[in-house]
Amino acid sequence: MAAHRPAAGGSGRHRDGLPVIRVVLADDERMVRTALRAILGAEADMEVVGEAANGAEALSLIRELRPDIVLMDVRMPDTDGIRTTEQVLSGMTAPPRVIVVTTFENDACVHDALRAGASGFLLKRARADELVQAVRLVARSDSLLFPAALRALAARHAGERTAHAAAQALRDRLSDREGAVLRLMTAGLTNAEIADRLGVGPATVKTHVAGVLAKLGVRDRTQAVIAAYECGFVRPG
């Protein structure tokens, strides 16, 4: 395991005037971690603060270093990425956002990791610029990571869980405007794009998004999209 302690100030650190996104890497392949560190370390607004080779090491590092983002291999020895994600998100008062890393986007494990609370997923064959964009997007958290693939994955695994009664119950909990915002969230629109579509200010959209997340009992947009598909609030196509 390779790790170092963060300097004082944690996530408030800045470099070249930019807030630094602090990242922990969790992957059992050293070469993968080395490549990820090289790519992210070249960015002025990112810093890899620790590496772990399995889930137990990752959990310990995350609790110690309190990063902003974790790149989590979905398949690791001992404790896999799904269980580690569950432990991270349930055991910390201010947990980091988790991006699971996988070989295949339709892997059932990816869906399980997203349902466990991961904020998105990244394919191991992704280009360097896609990796950097993904980390920034999830850190900013006002849009979905690869929305088309995420929607397809959520819809594919909804199956028999889709129920009219559950969808109606969700509609009853949300205001008309919150329902409209949720539908646009499932399309992967950012807050600014939703504001433009609805003819309101970004601050108003941010308030509605917060209301949607609170009423669904989820922590981010990814979880809201999964919930919307699984209860039938939105449907494929």
C-alpha cells in the first residue's frame, strides 16, 4: 500500500488558484494504479493522496485521508469494490464520492455498486481525457457520469421491480416541478441545462434537485436516476 497523509486543510487545498480534488486509488493491479496516478497527477487541480490494493486497505486509507473522490475497482481480492463502497458510504459522516472502475459497462456488479451508493462508473479502457473529465464531473456533482450508459444499465436491471404503485407513490411525493427536474436529471442534463429548459434560474434548479434527493432518500443524482427507473417513474425510451 502506498499512501501519504494530506497536508493541513484537506479538501480546501488550492494549487495555482484551483481547488484540489483529492483522490484515492483502489485497484489490485499496480500497473493500473501507476497509470491512473500519472494521468491524474498531471492535472493542476488533482492530487492522488493514496493507493490501495484491496478493499480492506482502501477502507482504512479512505477513513484516514478523507479524499474527495475514490476510484474503486469493482473486482478486488478479499473485500470487493461493492462491499467496500457500502462500508465507506455507511460508515462515514461525510464520505467521498466513489467512481467504480470496471472492464464491462453491462457487468451486473456495476449496477450493484451503483445501488450501493457509487456516483458513477468508468471503463478501464477509457481515454485519459475521459478519466479526468469523469473525476471533475463527479466532484462537481451537478450531472451524471456517462448518462446514456447509466440510464441503460439502470433500465436493464429494473426488471420486475418496476411497479405502477411505486411510481405513483413517487409522483405523489414530488411536486410537479420536482418531477420535471427529475426527468431531466435522468437525461443527464446539468443544473444550467435544466434551468434553461424550464426557464428558471440555476439556484432554483439547485433547490429542486436538493428536494428530489431528500424525498427519494438518496445522496446524489446517480441514485436518484436508479430509483426513478426501478420504481417505473421513468421508463426506457
